[in-house]
Amino acid sequence: MLGTDFTTGSPNWLDLGSPDTDAAAAFYGAVLGWEFVSAGPEAGGYGFFQVGGRTVAALGPLTEEGATPAWMQHFMTPDVQATTAAVRDGGGTVRMEPMDVMGEGWLAQYTDPQGAEFAVWQPGKTGGLQLTSAENALLWTELHVPDPVADIAFYAGLFGWRSAEMPAPGMTYRVLSTADGDQQDASFGGVAPFRGEGEGERARWVPYFMAADVDATVAVARANGGSVLMPATDLPEVGRIAWLADPAGAVFALLKPDPQM
């Protein structure tokens, strides 16, 4: 379960790159009840999504040429330079070299060997998200790639992640955990296979936000210009989930966990 006591490899930041930040703030405000708070004039339009005054995600304009609207998952690193070297050694691509973000921390962005984009955050004055595993906050993060086993090996080389197989309808799902502590307690996400671009899919990380009522949230998203990629569905021993895209096309998911989990 995600927490805010971040260790190496923990998901510790999440932000959305959007072509219209005002529209994105309005959409997520309506759907998830988020309040957008600007980081200030020097931040270039970047700011924070908050619930009850605590940061649950962030939002900024698209900055890379040719970039498409998407959520970017960040993982905690104690040494951004070493992680960047490990990405190269493991066959990944460095899209943005490490940079000091105004003393708040160090940021770098990468693409893994199968094409999924991600980032790392080395905490400075800002440690990371202030609220997770709560209603309308990040609960789970999921990697979709053609070859899960190979990609898990890549990330294990960066962060020491552990994985455990879990049977799922039509596939083998792999649950990810950070390197330390009880493996189940340290779980934060999973990896699922897909069949490639020809099936309309692409390699990516997908954030799951906790929803008190998945069906009602889906209806609000649709009413505010979002699209439903996977209707609300019950997964045994997991909970009720749905996949959505915001009006600009950024993909995210909802999860109401099974209360017995």
C-alpha cells in the first residue's frame, strides 16, 4: 500500500502534462474534487493538485516537443546521478538529464527499454506527495508493457524492486514491491502485459486513484468531457476499477479496493 514514508523506488511524485492546464484543473476538480494551487510565477504554469490542503499530484504544461498529454509517475531515488547511469546501462533512454528544481529536489526523466516514460525525484526541501492511499489520491500505479519480465529486471536494476506473480483472468499479473520490509506490505503497483501497438495500446505507467464510488466518478468524468476506456468492472480480491481518459487524452484509472484486502 502506498504511503508517504518514501524509500528507494517508492512512487513519490506524480504530475500531469497537459496542453491546457486551466481545462485540466477544471476537469480534475469536477471529477476528483482537487483544488489547483499555482507554484508561483517562476514555475512556468506548474502547480499542485490538493485535497484538504495536502498535495496529491501536480500539473504543468507540456514542455517536450511532440509530447502527448500524459500522467508521469516519479520514483524516489537517493542519488539521481547514479540512477541516470543505471538507466543507460540497463538499455533505457535519458530524456531529461538531472536538474536541480529550485532547491526542492532533483528531477530526471527517462524512457524504459520498452517505451514507457517515467521520472525520478531525489527529495530536497520537497519530499514528495503529501497524501496517498486515501479517497481521491494515488493508491496504485501500473506498468503496461509487452514483456513484463524483461522490464521488471530493468527496474530492479535501478531500484531493487521485488515482484510476485498473481494469477489474473487471461494473464499473469506481477505485483511490485520496494526492496525493503515485508514484500506484501511494501507493494505499490503491478505490471500487466499487452499485445502491442497494433491493439491500440502502448507502453506506459497508469496511475490509479482511490474512488469511493467508481460508477459515480465515471459518470462525472463523462459529463465533463472525459472518455471511458474500460467501464467499471469488479475484479475478485481487488475491487471495482475503471479506466478513463481526460478531455486531452491522458489516461488514468479508478479503484475502489475490496474492503477485505
